[in-house]
Amino acid sequence: MIEIRNLNKRFANKSVLNDVNFTIEQGKTNLVIGQSGSGKSVFLKAVVGLHPVDSGEILYDGRDLTKLKRKELQDLRKEIGMVFQGGALFNSSTVEENVRFPLDMFTKLSKVEKQKRVDFCLEHVNIEKSNHLFPSEISGGMQKRVAIARAIALNPKYLFCDEPNSGLDPKTSIVIDQLIQNLTKEFNITTLVITHDMNSVMEIGENIMFVFQGQNWWVGDRNQIFNTENEELNGFVFASELFQSVRKAKN
Amino acid sequence: MKMLYHIGRFGSLMKKVLARPENHKTLIIQTFKEMDKLALGSIVIIMIIMFFMGAVVTIQTALNLSNPFVSNVIVGFATRDSIILEFSSTVTSVILAGIIGSNIASEIGNMRISEQIDAMDIMGVNSANYVILPKIIALFLMMPFIVIIAMTVGIIGGLASTFTIDQLTLQDYLSGLQLDFSAYRVYYSLIKSSIFALIITMVSSYHGFYVSGGALEVGKAGTRAVIYSIILILMANLFITQLMLT
């Protein structure tokens, strides 16, 4: 579980995160939604320690990330898997080498054991026969799946996904969403997904935070979204006619 | 103030770069890959440039010293010392700053903007150490070999040019090469080229590592890396020459 308490972040004179509180629960797919520019990605980067925060606490099972020393932070990061918006795969390495990278860096497994682990991770994300291809030789959806395989290679306790569906077609998006949810359940991971894709919200949103103007405007689950009277959330969720008709049908 | 900011940030980056690597085996593998990519990849162009440079220096010296009171042996002597003292080390380093410097800054800059460096940081990998240290070690180790090859090819270029002009014979050139030879000058050249290797890799890595934005900024970082590397090489050249030759 990750608890975020009174998180504040400013860039120059602009407040990007304003007193944000949120609990990221273990074994659930936790979602952060909001419009572009609302502070979602800054929130994620602050939570993983890529952006230093101005004030507040980020408690990873009681360990405050903002107060950890460099070595402690590096150790904590070995428990974190992250899927970046663009995949962030290493261009000069093959699919297999990308997944093996964390194993090479942090484990003393034998070659055979590493290969078994790589195969296990790639099987879990349904990638076969592409081990020796380079990222530029595979599709965007496959790149995202390889990124997920790399993120789970070290058996992480925490998994972060920054807009994992961006640039993907609806069918592939659903595959990625289900993959993230299955991994979360199977390995009992604490997962946080940043998205503005309402299909993802409806598909996997178990604990959702809506960020508006850098604040946590609303917290609930996917079922509560349809009944909320929060004006800003309604404006975001039901911006499309499709979701308006879904709400009508539900009501 | 801005200069102090950059010096401070450069120092902080180098502290991370020179930290103990997480995995020594990976460092060795990466260093060999970089040796191949950085040094062996540029050796052919260095050889071509040095061959013609040696030939041109010989011809120009021979034409300028075509005087009955000056022995033709001086041409070989002057060519040898020009090549050993300056062309093989300083000029080669300036060329390498152009080839390798922009390559390093663009490669690391691209890794930065495509979040590959962030991905390493998130995994708990010291990204600066993993990405930059192998490049520094690789060029530092390979530079003396590159310079020795450059010296040899430059002198061969001069030798080849003796067949194209009437003012100088092969025998005079060869006698000049052996005149008053001092091994110290070769050591001086090798030492300074190793320092230039550090300048090229460190400065270029610094410019690539802190890129923010997109492809345009990566291109600008490559240009900045080359400019600053060359300026620092020339400044260091003056300093080392004062220190070792005067």
C-alpha cells in the first residue's frame, strides 16, 4: 500500500499539485484520471521520486520516499516496476535483452535461470517468437507489453503505468488493461495507472482518483462514477455522447 | 552565475558517474561495446585525414624551406615533430570531438527524451554510471592506440608525398625522421590525448544527459557538445604544453 499525504509540488510560480491525499491499495488497480495538464503525470513522477516534491509524505508501506537517503531510495526502486507512456524500451537492445536488463543488474541468477524468468515474463504478456527483435521492429502494442514484461521481471511490489493505452487502438487497449489487472491480482501488486481513457476506467478502475487543477477532486470506484454529482468529474467523464447514453441506460 | 551552475551540475553528474558500479560484469561488457562503437568506428576516417595531412605538411614544409642554406633533412624532422606533437593528438582529438562528441550527446539525449534514462532510474540503476562510465573508460583506453595509428599514418602520408615533389628525396625525409628523436615527445602526445579523451566523453555526456524537450534540443545538445569539447581541448592543450614542454 502507498499512502500519499498532503502532497504539494510547484514549478516556478505555478502550483501543479495542491495538497493531494490518496491511498494506493494493494491488489487493486488504482487509477488516476483527469484532463490533460491536470497534473496526473507530475503526480506519478512525484510518487516514484523522479520529481522532488515541495512538501508532503509518500509512504511505501510506511517508508517515506521523500525522506529516504540515496541508497535507500535505490533499494526501494528495485521493488518498483514502471511502464512509461512511450514504452521507454532500450532501442539498441532486443526484446529479450530489455526484459533481462533488471535481472542482469540486480540478480545473481545463472544464465539458464535468467532465461527462464525472461520467458515466464514474456509468456505472461503473450509475446512469443519475438525475443530477438528490436523495439523498432515490433508494434506499439507489443512494445507496451514488452515494457510490462520488463516491469515485472524483478517481481515488483509496486507497479506504475503512465498512460499505457496512449497511441493504441481500442482492442489493443483492452488487452493491455486486462493484462495490468490480471498481473495485479495474480501477484498481489500495488498498481497505479495514470489514464484519461474512459474505457480503461470502466474496464479496470477499482480505486479511482480524479485530479482537477492539481487537487484530488473525487475518489471512488467505477460504479460510483455513474452516480456522482461532482460537476467537474461529470464534465470529464460524460464529455462524449457515448458515455452520456451509457449513463442514461444505466439509470 | 550560469557558469557556476553548470560547473556544479557537471561535478554532481561526475560524482554519480564515478560511483561504484552496480554490476562490474555489465560495465566490462558495455566498455568493450563502446570501444568498438566509439574508437574503432572512427579509426578509418582518422587514418584518411592523417594520411593526407602528413602529405600536405611535408609538401608545404619542403616548398617553404627550399633554400640552399637549409638542409632538406629538416623537412622530415619538421613533419615528424608536427605530427607527433600536434596533429596526431590535438587535431585528432578535435576531429574525434566532432565525430564522437555529437554521437555521444545525441545518443544520451535521445535516451533522455524517450524516458530510457528515467526507466533506469526507476529500476534503481545509477543511469549516469551505466550509460556514461563505459564511454569514458572506452575512449580513455583507446585514445593512445588511435594516436599511435594517427602518428604512423601521418608519417607514411609524408613519406608518400616525397614521390610527388622534386624538392625532397625519400632519403632526406627518412634521415629527417630520425634526426634528434626524443621519445618524451611521444609520451607527451599520448598523455595529452588521454586527457582530451576524458574531455570529449565527459563534456558530451553532460550535454546529452540534461537534454529536455525534443529532437531539436537533442540536435542543439550535439552541437554544444562539439563546441565546448573543442574549446576545452584547445585550452587544455595550452596548459599541458606549458606544463610538459617548457
